[in-house]
Amino acid sequence: LNMRFSWLVIWAGTLVLNPATADGNIASQIVTCEESGKNLTDIPSNLFQNITKLSLENNKITLKDSDKEILQNFINLTELYLNRNMITVVHNNSFCNLTNLIILDISNNQISRVHKAAFAGLNQLSKLNLSHNVMTQLDSDVFTSLNSLAVLDLQYNHLKSLYIKSPFQLTTIVLAGNLWTCSCDLLGLKEWLTTSNVTMENENSTTCTFPDSKKKFSIKTAPIQPTDCKTEKSSLENTETSTSAIEFESSALPTASTTNNSTGNNRTDAALPLIGKSWTFLAGVLGFVLSTTLLIFTAIKCPTWYHYVVSYRHRRLQANDSEMFEQEFSADMSSSPTSTNDDDPIVIFEKFHEFVPGEDEYIEDKYIDSYETEER
């Protein structure tokens, strides 16, 4: 009994005196947590923090802020499986506290965008699986912090090109099943695949999608000539330079005229129109000129239209209008002064007679009768 008690005391003293060794032995053990296929929308918060392998595949996790906070507690985690979930965006610092993580699988999601610092802090990450997502664009800056990354799986996305920036060291890359456009935009990837020691898996099935003339070529052997791309790039730069110069000159003209006017009137440069907004200034001037012209034209034409409308008062003649006209005309003639000059002819209008049709439907004119009587 004394011997057993002595051994128990020795074992307890060993644990007390060497806690680091005890913790190291516990940490070296593989602790697996399986939470797959449970329709989880959030990462469970009641899991043991000493787990090293966490499988959360085939759930409905979206990797929101609360999920990122929970993941930060699993500092011993070496493998994390989030495939077959509902992740659409991988935000910055999503796995920042998982410094021991070696394998990360976020395949078979709906990821369309990966932020630049999404994998910050994963210094030990060796394998990253981003396959079977919907990414259309991805820059190698996303992987610059992954110093230990060896295997990158990007197959079956919607990538048309991939910009590779050095240093970008890999041993294996998977690029099949994308919409590769074998043009000058893919020249950097092609040169990197050729000059680096990386192995591209499924090389024969990693072919061009566009144009049709290069569909049978692998993206590693596609006929993309660097000289053609340099010529195209230089012509594009010249076009952009000339376009910029024309835009600058057109925008500088109103600025220069305004500068001269402001100098003559001792104004400050604050009143000058901005070069980048010259088109708005021109549109404003044009609108002002058009509106002023319209106002002037309306002001000139309005009196003419008014007099025309006032003077143009037509109405239908009534039955008694002829009698009223005879009375008014007779009154005017009686009130007018008579001339005393013998040379002036005197015109005397007798009373107007109504035209009475005769039996033979002809109008009798007494002046014609008298004239014919005198001749006879």
C-alpha cells in the first residue's frame, strides 16, 4: 500500500512539475468533431475547443460574422471542412486565428468573391480547395500571405483568366472546367505554368473555351505569342494616350478662357470650372443659350400673334345686317362736311333701294333707263 501511495505521489508531482509536457501530449492527439449533414445554419458554439479536425460539410452555413468569432476559438484546428454549404463571399480575416490550420476545404458552395485578406493568418495552410464555385475573377494577391501553400484547387469555376504575381510558389494546381479565354490576358498564367515547377493536374482537359480556333489547345500550350500581345498592348496604350490628350485639350479650352477672364477681372482660381466636368459646363451653356433664344423669339412673336387674333374676328352675317349697314352708311354721309370747291366733284348718293325682282326675274335699273331716254 505504501508503494502504491509512493508511486501516486511521484506521478502527481510529475504532472505538477511538467505541465507543458502534459499539455503537449494532449494537444498532439487528434480530436475529430463530425457535424455534417445536420442542416446547421450556424457553427455550433458548444464544441470542444481542443478539436483538431472539424467537419461541417453538407449544411447551410453562410460563414457570417458570428461564425468567424466561433472559429477563432479553435486554435488547435488543423483541418476544416466547410464544403457543400451556402457560402457566397469569403470576407477578410475569416480564419485569422487558425494559425495551425493545414487543410481548408470550402468547395461546392456559391462563392463568387474572395476578399484580398480572406486567408490572412493561415501561415501553415498547405492545401486549399476552392473548386466547384462560381468565381469569375481571382487575383493571386489573395494567396500572398499563404507562405506554406502547396496545393490549390480552382477547378470548375467561371474563371476566364488568372493573374499570377510573384512570388507564388505551388507544387500542384488544378484549373480544369473553367471558361479560359486564350488571349493576351492569359499570357501571364501560361508563362508561369511553363517556367515554374508547378504541376497542373488534368492538363489535357484544361483547354481553351474561347476563341473557337483554340478550343483543342491546353492553356499551357495555347498559341499565344508574346510579341503580338506587346504590339496590341502598345497600340492600346497609344490609343488611350491620344484619347486622354484629346479629352484634356477639349476640357482645357473652357478652362483657359475662364482663366483669362478671371485674370482681367482680378478673380480667384476658385471660380474656374473643373477640367473633369467640362461637358457639364458645356451642356449648361448650351441649355442657357437655347432657352434665351426661345424666350426672345416668343417675346417678338407674341404681339404679332396678339394683333392678328384680335383683328381676326369673323362672324356670320344675320338677316338684318344689310339694313343696319345702309343706316350707318347714310348717317356717315349726312354728317360728313360738304365741299365748297367747284372743281371738286360732288357725289350725291340717293337713298338705297332694295332690289326687287321683276316678273321676268331681271333687276330694273332706273339709271340705265334714263340714260337710254336721253340718247333717244
